[in-house]
Amino acid sequence: MSATAEPTGPLLDGHASSGQIYVDGWVDAPETVDVFEPATGEKLGVGGMADAATVARACASAAAAQREWAATPIFDRIQIVSRVIGLIAAHEEELKTWIVRESGSVPAKAEVETKASMGQIQMAASLINQSFSMEIASITPGRRSFARRNPIGVVGCITPWNFPLVLAMRTIAPALVCGNAVVLKSAPDTPISGGVAIARLFEEAGLPTGLFQAFCGGADVGQALTADPNVSMMSFTGSTAAGRQVGEVCGRMLKRVVLELGGNNALVILDDADVDAASSSGAWGAFLHQGQICLAAGRHIVHESIAEEYIAKLTERAQRLPVGDPHKDEVALGPIINQRQLDRVQKIVDDTIEAGATATTGGKADGLFFPPTVLRDVTPSMSAFQNERFGPVAPVTTFKTDEEALALANSVDYGLSAAVHSSDPLRAQAFADRMESGMVHINDQTVNEEPMAPFGGVKGSGNGNHFGAVANMELWTDWQWLTSRPHAEPFPF
């Protein structure tokens, strides 16, 4: 199919079972991994895994291709990248099905992901309206002085399994538009929707060979990508522990890095809040996509005077949410991604209950399915308060004063997203202003993302860099100072 023709068949059409990787085109991978549907255990396909030699080859090729791409006019770069919007739209049902079956998401979440991916590309295309250079004053007579934004080079991108398409696209699209090449390592749990499908989209869009490379792999492959000398910048989304390791390597090698890491996000309900609306925010923020979202409402910090009402309403909402196979049934929650992650969720819940908390609903897994769980009487020393879970668990902790609530909200080593509910906008704003978080929402829940907005965290949730349209120029380009004289002038010696 040509770059401009309408799609004539499935996007993947055999690629999901080939075990190939995309390194200067489709090639056999040195290793493969079977892809299973977490809801049923059914084998869905075969993903291709890289090794260190493959990573080195991909990065070297990307570096060579990037030089010509950087010299390509931005209009032409945008034209190619923007074709992916139409391709996602044309293959949306196929992409959604893979996201549902491979990652265990419900169809509505998968649709949000495909739409958000198109939004990320649209925001990247809007960079054509930005100034990539400016003339600045010079103190030297006869010299013209310019500041300009240049591509960084090769961007290494490591993505997780929970939002496999959009978390890759928010790096790939703006990085390519700005003149960079991208090497993507997707998660072994979602190598198809997080890697193979993306490679096919850019292949069909007509992106020149070498500018985008894609494979899956484990920690060793991620380490090879991070340390590769041809990679000038790393974009990492994942756990705080792994992010610290990426940051250490990049710091030692003086590479730029953007880290979007874990979150144990505070949802604070002040005593004058609308409890019914707040409990809806709590349920959505805690249970959406089985709580497998870095933005999930991880700690429900509720004023003691309304805590019983909030817990009752949150428990009622949780009990109404059906759990099951999202590909076959109309459910609100699908499975946890794998047994290792489910065991972690169960241990945190069990440890918290053993320490004195009570589950008002849920609390015990059924296979890979974990029911929406509400924990009451959770104190700051308990595991569910201290640790990110990545499961559908809502721990409720009470407070007496706004100062106590603020101290509780800021007491953990995370700072990704936060929310506060109050009927008094000024009180809520004053509270939000003191929350240690990269993103704060008033009378809303914590799971918010828009392509236009700066997205990122502080403390253990990130290094302060942000994705998003307002941050794209700073994130994906470097400043360079350029001066020019009409002819050379002699110096004193």
C-alpha cells in the first residue's frame, strides 16, 4: 500500500504472530515471547524481543537516518507523521480489540486510548506554529546573533503495558516532528499493541526507513537502549525503581531524560465537599482500568465528619461494578495484567488488613480478576497508604484539619497527580497551591490527561519534565546559539 492510499486490509495481517521486530524493516527477532490474553489465558500471538546486538544496530541506523530527517522541512515531516491519524481512525476497531485483549482493558478505555493517540499526533503537528529560531541582540558591532532549536538526535523510548499505544505516541509523534529519530522498546506483556501495531502505522504512513525502530524486551534490553552511545535522550514511563536506574545512566552519560514514574496520588475530600460527587470521583479514580494507572486515586483522604458517608457511597459504587472478560462481556473491570502484579496487589491488601484496616467490599482475587476493594481505617504507616498498588484498591484515611490533610497528602515519596474537593473554590485553590504534585485538580479526580496540557510529576513520580503541547518544544529540541558576521574581523592577537 502506498503512503497515501486507503487501507485495504487489516493493519497487522500476520505481523501479530510473526515474532518479528521492526529494525530497518521487518526482520526475525533473536528471541520471541508468546502473547497471552490475561482474561482467558488464550495465546494471541508472538512478539519479537531484541538483544543487545539488535539494540546497537537499531540505534546506529536511527542515528544515520536522523541526519537527513533533521534537514527535511518541518512541513514535510508533519505531513508524514499526520498520516498516522487517518490510519488509526481507519484501523481503530482492530487496534481497540488488541488493546482490550492484550492489556485487559475495557473497550471504552481502549477507545479513549486510540482517540488520545490521535490527539497526541495533532498536538505534535501544531508545532509548525512555533518559532524554531529567533534573532537576539548582540553586544558585538556587526554581528548578528540567533537562538535556534535543533533536534536532539535519537530518542530512546521505553513504555509500559497499561496504555501501550498512547504512552508511546506522546513521545514518538512530537520527537519525529521536531526532527529526531525514535527507538522504541515496548513491554513484553503488550508487544503487539505497544510495538508491532505502531511500527505498522508509521510504515504505512511512509516514514523513511531507519527513523523509527521497534521491538520489545525486558530490563536488559532497556538497559542496552539507555546506555547506547547513539541515543541522545531517553523517554521512560514506568516504575519509580526502574526510572531511577534509567536516570542514573543518563546522568552519568550526560543525556537528557524525561521520566514519568509511579504515583500514589492523593484524593482529598474536605468537610464541605459534595460527598456523592466526591465518591464518584473516588470510584472512577481508583477502579478505572483495574487501578492499573499511574494517575489512579491511590489514597482517599477524607474529613472525619463525612468519612462514614463517603465510605458507604464508595462501597456501594464498588459493589455495582461488574468484573470479567472485557472482550466478551460488558464489564467495568477486566483482569490484572499478570500473576506477578496480582500477587503484589493481594499482598498489599492482606498486609494492610493484618495491620488493622477493614475491607468493606472486595479484598480477594479470583484468578487474575481482583474486585473493586475499599479499605477503611487505613493509617499512614500501612502498606496501602505508603505503596503504589496498580490494582483496584481504595484506601480511606481520615483527618481532622486542613493542615493535617495537607500533611497526609504530601507525606509519601510520590508527586504525580492530586485532587481536592470542596464547595469553597478559594479554600480548594489555597489547598491545591500547597500540594506537592506535578498536576492538581479541583473538584475532579486524579485520572486526567489532555494532549495540550503539561503532563509529568515531581519527587518519586518524575524529574519535573513534562510531556504535552506546551512543553513539546523544550522537551524534544536543544537550544543552539548561532552568530554571523558579513566578513571576518581581526582580533587583538
